[in-house]
Amino acid sequence: MDLERPIRPLKNFKSARIRVPSSKSLTQRAFVCSALAEGKSRIINPLLSEDPRLLLSALEATGVNISSTGNVCEIKGVSGIPELSGSKVFLGNNGTGTRFFIAYASLGKGSFVEVFGKERLHERPVAPLVNALRALSANIECLGREGYLPLRIKEGNLKGGKVKLPGNISSQFISALLLIGPYLEGGLTVEVEGELLSAGYVEMTIEVMKEFGVDVSREAGFFKVDEGFYQAREYEVPADASSSSYFLSIPLILGRGEVFIENYLANSSQPDVVLLSFLKEMGAEVVAYPLGVKVRFEGRPKACEFNVGDCPDLFPTLCILLACAEGEGRIYGAPHLRYKETDRIKAMATELKKLGVKVKELPDGIIIEGREDFEPSRIQTYDDHRIAMAFAILGLKSDGIVLENPACVEKSYPEFWEHLESVCLQNR
């Protein structure tokens, strides 16, 4: 495993055509729905990077039967009753999968299951989710600090009802509760207090639940799931809009050329498709097809302001775009970025400063003054896949950028370095 990776500038870029991996967010939601269903589901084109694989292993530890052949993952569910057999489940740094699994395992019968992960995962709070589940009679014990992993989930007696969650925290807590809602006696109502951040990710959850036969009703400030069950289904996972963002940014980073992503769905429910609008705002030409999208650009992108409250995963991508832009830009609206795989606001500010970029941290974002060239530097990736991929793309513009721990991209995009090399080979 390489401990570092120098990035070679791409001086003669004209065009590139690639296919990106399937959506990690939709894959993990489909895994949970099919695990809870009765019967066997077929998930077509799932993303089997590090995070989804860890979630699959956790589900297997509770009695779910899983087999993979080619691009199909077959999952035989547990009919809403996970088996708690005393297993210790490792979830790495998979924040989404962890939150989903905690709620899922709370439905279980048997002895217990323990959930733990990497050190950073143990620093990410789960108290709002744990407290909501306890209010529904879940039996959850935090083994270290209260409100954090590691934790032990014992057999409880979950009942439906109404729980409240603040909207300005991770939407993953809301999604986790909605996913188990059909299996609670009397169903579940989730009241969201205040503005809901990352609302698009809750919409993704609702979309996948509907694919598996469960409807979620919505009123102002409320989500309601009736008692019921998921039906085994065949579900095909579309391309990942978050992973696409790095390659779609290349023409603006380099100031020329075009990129075509063959399997991109511009009308997907994924929040990060909003990047297409952001790129247009910066001056790019964007053409969306029934399947596929093309971004073309010539010149220097203009600095803009971006609200990423509903699309926080775009933050690293937008940071590198503003670093190359003409003028001063701002990204705001996502204080929860400080609780991702790392504090992404602080991390991006720290590493951009190494390159000579003028930045100012905000509580919920960052201000960046763009420049045309960068100082050589070693970039720490903080074991964060999105930071690594963002700086890899920025490294195509300037000599001397070296990434530490490049393998962290395995979390969401195992083929990233292969695809980046393909782009380079297409232009040499």
C-alpha cells in the first residue's frame, strides 16, 4: 500500500470520457431495506467499496444471508428481526452505515451486538439517535463516553410512537429511524425541530423505502411511517453524484476541455446533482442527456457563493474550484461538516493554506480567495476519501502536490486512481 502519491500535472487536457461507481448512499439504504425484508432481494450495480462492505458484514453478523455474483448482490432478509448473537461488529469510519445499523440492530432479538469502529468514528456523536431509540424502548449501552461509540445493543422491546430530533444535526439520524419505522408497532412519527439540514439525503431514504414497498408521509416538520414491512425487490443503483463531482470539475480546474460521464443521471434524487447548477454559475457549459452529462469550459471560473446545507459532500470539491476561481468565494450552511470523517472545514482550510491559498474558516463553511498557481506541498488527507480525491484533482493543475495516505479513497471509490490515470492517458 502506497503511503504517499505524487500527482502529475495534466498539461494538455482536451477531453475525457468515464463511468463512475454507483451511489454509496443509495447502496447502503438498499442494503438495509433488503436486510429487513422477507425473501431475497437483488441489488444490481451496488457500490462495494469499503463502507458498504463493512455494512454488509455487520448485517451478516445478524443473520442476513448475502451472496454476490458479478454486478449483483443477493440479500435474503430477516423479516424485521435481526439476530443478536453476541457479535462484535466493526464499521471502520462508516458514519452512515453505523447510524443505520444502530437503529436496525435495535429491532433485534437474542443476546446483544457490540458496535465499534476506527478512532474517528468513536469521536462522532450518536447521542440524538441513541436517545430517540431509547425513547422507543431500545436497550442501548454506551461502553465508553455516553452518546458515543463503542456501544452494546441488547434485545429491547421497541414500540412505535413519536420522537423529536433537531434538524440542524446529521440527517442520518432521521434516515436511520425512518428505515426501521415500518417494523415498529403502530408505526413511527419523527418530528424535526427547526430547519432540516441535508434534507436531500432524507428524500433519498424515502425514495429507496418506496422502492421496497413502504411509503413515508410528510407534513411541515413531520415524517410518518405506518406499520408494515419491506417487500423483497430487484433494485438497480445509479451512478454516484458525489464521486462524479471530482471529474466534472476538471475542465474548470484546468481552465479548458470537457468531461463526459456516461452513467450520470441528472434527474437523480441525489442532492449532489446540484453541482451541475453550481458549475453553470461558475461559467461552465453543462449538457444533460437522458443518461450521461457533459461539462465543457474555457477560461477561468468565477468565484461564487454556495449554500451546501443540503449537499455537504460537495464541500471539498467546491473548495478546490474556488481555489482556482477569479475572486473571493464563500461556501456556507453546513456546520455539521465538522463531524464528518474529519473536521472537513478545518482540514480543507489547513491544506489549502499550505498551497498558498488565502482562506478564512467560518463556523458553517469557508471563504476562499482564488489564485492561478500553487506552492508545492504535501497534503494530509486525514483518512478522508473526499479530501484525498479533491486534492488529487487540484494536483492536475500544479507541480509538486503529494498526497499522504492515498488509499483512503477505498471508502467510496476503489477505482479512483485507475480512473484518474485513464483521464491522463486519454490526453497524452
